[in-house]
Amino acid sequence: MNPRVLIMLAALLVFSIGLVMAQEEMTKEQWQQEIQKYTAERDKVNGQLKQLESDINALKSQSVKSDEDFKKCMDELYALVGADAAKAAEYRAQLEAAENKANELMRLSDADLVARSAEVDGLEATVKNLWGNKLSLIPEFWDRLTALNEKVKSLRGTLASQVKTYTVKTWSRDRDCLWNISKKKDIYDNPWLWPKIWQGNRDQIKNPDVIHTGQKLMIPKGNELTPDEKSAARKYYAKKAVVAPVEAPAAK
Amino acid sequence: MNTITRKVTRLGVALLFTSSLALVGCTSRPDEAEMKQLNDLKAEVASLQKEIATKEQQKAALDKEVAEKNAKLKKCADDQAVVKQRLANK
């Protein structure tokens, strides 16, 4: 190759490298511009930060004030019904217990519900008692009690659909006892189901050997004993076995 | 003619060398301390921006908290009105 061309190429290479270096390195003027740009940015961001801190402090104060206002408002609300926060908490706990009981009863099978109808009575009385308290006027409690009422109504409906009644006649003429009543064709047609009648009427039959003429007994639906009824029957037979074998608890 | 070509070539090479040297060597550039000043400034701005992001999150959380408390407060005032009405109807 011609040495002159080589020299020209080398000179061009040096020129290009010089150009690239000149482009990559910052000039004093560019540095000045960058410093100005970032200083302005820092001042702007500092201003934003100050504003944010001020907003945050204002919000914190507002939050504390809201807490105080809310407490005052609740105290006034309870005072309207002659109560205070402690009484309301106690009432809330009673209401929650009643709600839990209602939910427990709602989950039972129809037969089990009939066997535990006394608990529905108890729940109904509790709900009535809760309505009697002026705290029930507060919407939080009012709404929950209204829902509870619906549940009690539903339980009552289930019980009503499951139970027919039988009025006890005399022992001397009709031979009415739980065993014989249970044996009747239009009752269970099975004397061994007598604990069903006993457990369905625990509120009025304390001792299954003793029923009274004129008593109106609920006859729970079903053709077999529930675990609770079986357990009650076992206890009864165990107790009686000590004295004498029992066949027929009689109407007196 | 040959002499003229040689002279032009030499002149061209000399011109390229000179201009590249001028480009690299004669431009005014910031020194090390000035570059450090710029980098520190950039780092400060980045750190402040990070702090702003944190504060903005904090502010948003507080905004939500205050809004919830105000809603509770309003409900309490509404409840008072309802209870007064129910007491009057009793």
C-alpha cells in the first residue's frame, strides 16, 4: 500500500478518537448546566418534602381529633339510653351469645331440634329480654336483634312443622303412659320410641313415669331415636334397673 | 505536480492532527472536585425523591385512616339521630 495513504488513514484514526473523546467527556459548560439543573431539582424536591411533612402532621392531628370526637359521640349515644361503654360491651356479649346459640340450633337436624325445643324457648326468652333493654334502640343492636328474631321465628316454624300434639287420657280407662302412647298406630306404632316424647316434652315431663291426664304433649317427628334420646333412655333404664324392670311409665 | 500532491497530503495530515489535538486538549473541562460536587448533588436529589415516595405512602395511609374515622363519626351521629327518634316514638 502507498505509504501516503497509510499516513492519511492513521491521521484520520487519531482525528476520530479525538472526536469521540471530546464527545464523551463533559465540558465545563455542560457541568455548569447539570449543576444548575440538579440544584433546581433539589430545591423543588425539598419544597415538596416540606409540604408533605406539613400535610402528614395535619393528618396526624386530625386523626387524634377524630378519635376523641368518636369517643365523645359514642358516650353521648350510650347516655341517650342510660348506659355507658361498659354496659354496652356487656350487652354486646349477651347478644353474641344468643346469636351463637341461634346458629347452633339452626344447624341441628329437625329431630334434634325437636329434642332441644326447650333451648329454643330459652333463646326466645333471651331475645325478648334483650329487646327490653333500651340499648336495643341503638342501630348496631337493633339490626342484630331483628336478624335474631328472624332466626327464632324460623326455628319456631321448623318446630311447628315437626311436632304434632297428643292430649294424655287416663291410665285407669285408656292405659295412657309414654310407652302405650308411643305404641299407638297414629303416634309411632313403636313403644320403644317413648323417649322421643319424653325428650320432646322435658319442660313438662320431669319423670317419664309420671304424666298427667289432660297434659298436651308434643309428638316429635321421626321413626328412630336421636343420640340424645338414646342417652336419656339408657340413663332411665340404668336407674330403673336398680329398682325393678320397667315397661310402662303411667298416666296418673 | 508530484511535489504539489505531496505538499497537499502533508498539509492534510498536519491539519487532521492539529484539529484532533485541539478537540481533546483545548476544550475546558470540570476537574475532579467539580465532578464530585455534581455526583453528590445527584445522589442528594435521588435520596430526597426516595424520601418523598415514602412520605407520600405515609400520607395516603393517613388519608385513608382519617376518612375511615370520619365515616365512623358520621355513622355515630346518624345513630344518635335514630335513637332520639326511636325514644320519641316509644
